Amino acid sequence: MNMVRTIKGTHDILPAQSGDWQDLETQIHKTANLHGYDEIRTPIIENAALFNRGVGEETDIVSKEMYSWIDKDKSTISLRPELTAPVARAYVQHNLGGQSLLQRLYYIGPSFRRERPQKGRQRQFHQFGVEAIGSDNPEQDAEVISIGWSILNSFGINELELNISSIGSENCRTNYRQELINYLKPFIPQLSEVSQHRLKHNPLRILDTKNKDEIKIIESAPKIENFYTKEDETYFLTVQQYLNDLEIPYKINPLLVRGLDYYTQTTFEISSKKIGAQDALLGGGRYDGLIKSLGGKDVPAVGFAAGMERILIAADDRKRTDKHLPCIYIVCTDLSALGPMQQIAKNLRDLGIKIILETLRRSMKAQMREANKRKANYAIIVGEKEAINETVQLKNLNEGTQDTINQSELVSYFRSLTF
């Protein structure tokens, strides 16, 4: 019989790796909470219409990569390909704006896209992100960027690079879009099929091309900063000033765009040279039109999303902290003592001590070998003699010492002990 394996583009997070995932999640929770952000958890399945409207039917995500199906009630359901739209949907559905003028939210969870699997890019992948909904001021942009920067820095990722840009206001983009189309028309025969499609539907996205020939064409294209209004210039300069105040280094990259209609003003990406210049760890921007497009009020918002797999690749040589809990291995070779040892194990766990109780009924030698493998601090050893006398042999595995102690005294002994 053939072995059943994981689906292409998915992977198991094994015990040897899960500690790194827990460390990253802990850092996300800690940093977000320190900035006053609250966690939100949304379903992994949503109505497909949410992403058609919230992400855009002309995007690769919706048109090519989304997992969707017709449900029994004839509605179209999708596995979420990203989490910003679901968070915005929840904001509107539950009237979160009525509870507080400014909602500071963060999330952690899996998303799904049917794309070609490669290192750091899977069909089921994990993201965390931040969404600040309610403020249209540049200090909010700087705060969101600083959260992402702080999480990556504190997780031990070096060689970070922040790129920022501004796509200006709606008037700015409208004027720029037409100028960009006029510039690119003579080059249509040289553009890829994807870029030709974008030229008709979403020309700003061509600026983000990874095609080397198209990059050369784009180098001489009109620059969006030449179309900024005075307000656009002031807004972007203020964001830069706040980043300077926060001592976060940055580079201005005019080709860093967000092509959807509801994006406005600030865009940004944080990357690491460790995984290549084309692979951003984190990206985001201001999306003042999204809430309204989903049926809510016209509420400003700014946020980012980050790929957790990529971050763990970039942090593969980070200095890990030893979170080794105090651990006791109960070595029991007498069946009559198993009941009392179960009770003692429970009482010791109540003290916050990790207790591993042998359940394979192996030999004394095999159990002691397992205790050392699990890096236990102590072994509580119970054989026939100890079971009769209601004692244990307590062995300090760090120091190699061993004493006899009554079973009734074990909890008080470890309660007074400092590991």
C-alpha cells in the first residue's frame, strides 16, 4: 500500500522546528501588545466575493491562485489567500468602529494560494500582520512600520532593509496612470502577456515587474513623485521624519507600488539580504478605500502582512534562547506504584514542573537513557523495594547525586527547590 503523503505545497511543522515557530509567535504577541494592539482571529474560509472585492478580480491571487469551490447552497467559498480583507470584513460586520474610533488589530494564521512551491513560498503558508483602522495621519503609518521592524529585529534577523514609497492620492494616481500608459504604449510588443494585461486593467502593477527586460523599460518611465499634490508631498515627508525619530533606516524606492484602487499614500517593504533582494519578509501600506469597498463607512486604514516561513528561513542562524523547563522523569518499574506516581506527577505539574511519566514499561536502563535524552534535571526512580516502602530514589541528573526520599515529601521538596 502506498504511503499517504502531504499535498504538494504543504509541509509538516515537526517537533524539532515547532520551538522556533513558538518563539516567533511569542515575539509577535509581545511586540503587538506593547504597542496596544489586540489579536483578531478570522475563519480560514470566506465568501469568494470578499476577495473579489477586497483583493481584486484582476490580481493573480484571485484570478489564478485562489482555492474556491461551489458549496451546497450554491455559494462560492474560498480558502483565504490573505488576511487583510477578512479583518476588514470583520471590522464592518461587527461594527468595531462603533466600539472605538481607532482599532489596533493584529493576526497570526495560515493562508492558501495555489502557486508554484519554492523555498519560503508554499500553498499553505502562514502570515502575521497588523491593521490599524481609523487614523488617516502619518504617525499611524510610522507606528505600523515600526512594529514590523521591531518584531524582525527582536527575532534576531540581521541585514534588514526598509524600502518606502508613496503612491500619492487618488488624483495623483489618476494623472500618473494615464502618463504611464502613454509611455508604455510604444513598448507593448516587448511586454510579457501578463504586463500587457496589466496595462489595460492595472498599469501601476507593471512597475513591480521582475522581468529583466521590462525593468530596463521601466527605468526611464515617468516617476510618480512628479505627480504628487502638495498634500501628498507633505504627508510622505512627515512619515519619513517620524521614521527618523524612531531611528529606523530606510530607502526611498519609487517603484514600490500597490496597484489596487483602494491603496493610497504610503507603501513599504522590509527585506533581508539573507533570502535575496526579491523576497520581502514583510510588506504593506495605507489602504483608505478598503473598508468602504466592503460596505462599511469611509474609514482610513494602514497595515502590513509578513510571511512566517520566510522569516524563519532568514533567522535560521539566530541565537536561540534556552527555554528548557525544569523537567523530572519518573522511572517506574513496579506496576503497583503507577497509581501513586500518577498522583505525584499531577501535583508536581501543578508547581509548573514538566513531568514525563514512563508508559512503555521499559527496563530501568532504557528509562534512564530516555530521561537523559529528554534532558531531565531529576529522575524519580521507583522499583519493587521503593513501592513497598513508599519511597523513591531521587537522582539529580545534573550533579549525579542520589538520595532516598519518602513519596509523601516529594511535592514539598520540589516546592522549596530553585531550578
